[in-house]
Amino acid sequence: MHRKLETAVVIPCYNEEKMIAQTIKKIPEFVDHIIAVNDASTDNTIGVLNKLKKTNSRLMVVDNKVNQGVGGALISGYDYAMKNTKATAIGIVAGDDQFDSSYLKAMLDDFIDYSADYVKASRFFHREAFKTMPKYRQFGNIFITLLTKFSTGYYSITDITNGCGWLRRDILEKVDFSIVERRYDYETSMLTALSIADARVMDHAVPAHYGDEKSTIKLIPTAWRNLKAVWKGFWRRIYYKYVLYGFHPIALFLFTGLFFFVLSFGVAVFLLCAKLFAHQSPTAGSVMLAVLPFILSVQLTLTALSMDVSNERQPKR
């Protein structure tokens, strides 16, 4: 317990028999419950966890019989924590010891002091630590982070692919987990679900450590899944937040902008076909029929995005 707040930490584990004992050992003493979720590992992770459980009274083991991915393992852990503990703050720690657990206390202080619903780790604030990240991960993280800002509406958040941190129990109870992806695109879709639940999210600078362990992430399939999650997440958030739960001018500007873009594109295609197949040169007036709707669509879309940026719900700093 920290500052009269009961806490639990969820650790997703997949083939982490070499690192999981070290990860659990580093969890600070103030954490009341440690929930390790074995996600149908093919090595001896479950054996290591069961052995550790005998000597660690804080440790609880959840054994997924079918592999669900990191998101599925975390959701299983959240569900277990909410049903079997009274923890108000539920943390996330990676099972591969890449997250420095000594930062959990400072992150929890921010969680309390700023009344945040989710305080997440960001490696981007530590330049030296960021440089130690493999180059393809640097590029992938930056690219996905930029896209996810638009998808989730959390424009002030960085390092989207790092989900370690603290979540408030109350906000987890509001999250619609049916729209949260189960695998490596979990972080993107979870932020979208949190945005729909109107959660206050903030970063906390935490360096990452990359040891000799080998990542099981496949770059191209993971990037493709993340892109799909970003695309779906954006439209899902716009629909829920700005249409279904209360109509907002953001939706009006965005959909009107899209209408004018389609109109502009249609006129442009018609004029091009007329030029290529009927050999008819477009008049200045007909060209303006394509150009003006396009300019208007850009203006309306930018207005919608700028309003969306200003609508981000910030922690109480």
C-alpha cells in the first residue's frame, strides 16, 4: 500500500522463464498484489511462477490455457485484479525485465497528485535510453505514435507502444474491452477505449533496458495490425465521442470536409476522363469545381483536428 492506496500489478508472461523471476523480484514492497498471467507459454514459465508463488505471498498466478496475446493476458489480469482484490491502482509491468520497476513509486505519486486515470511510461524523454533501442523499434515507435495521436485523441502522449504504468480501477470498469485488441496492437486500441471512456492520461519519463533477450515481435505483421487498429480506432472514437454520446461540431466539420473531398475527387476524375477519352479540355470554371471543394475540405478537416487537439482531457496539473 502506498499513501493509503491499495495496489496491484499485472505482469503478462509469454515464454519468460529466464526473466520472470528477476522481474517479480524487483517489484517494490509497497505493491500489495502481484498478478502474473501465463499466456499459454511453451516453455517452463508456469513452472517458475508456481515455484515463486510458494515463497511470495503477494504473488497470484493466472494461467491462460490458450494464448491470447499481450492484450488478452493483460485483460485477464485486470479482470482477476478487480474480482479478487480491492486495489484502486492497477499497474502494468512487462515480464521481460525491460521496465525499471523502481519508477513505479514516482509514477504512482503522479497518479495520485494529478488525479490521473492512467499514468504511462515513456522512453522518449530519456535520449540515451532511447538510443539503446534497436533502430527498427525507434522508427516503428515514432511512426505508430504519430498516427495514434490522431486515432486516440491523446496528442500530448508519447511512446504509445509502452503500456507500463498505473490504471485507475474506476476507469477500467468503464472501458469497453470488446473494442480492445488482444495482441501487440493492444496499446493503441486500449488508448482509444480509454479516450471513449474520457480518461485522463499522462506520461512519466522512464528509461528502458534492452538485454540479451530476443523479441518475439514480428515487425511487418505487427505494424500492419497497428495500422488497422489506428484506422478503426479513429473512426470508432469519432463516432462514440462526437456523434453517439453527444453531437459535437468536430463531427460536423470532419464529415462535411470528407463530403467535399469526395465531391472534389469525383469532379477531378470526371474531368480527367473527359480529357483522355473525349479529348475535351476542361474550362476554368469546371476546374474550379474540383479545386474549391478540395480547398474547403482541407480547411474543414484542419478545423476539426485543431478542435480535437484542444478537446484532449488533461490531468489536473
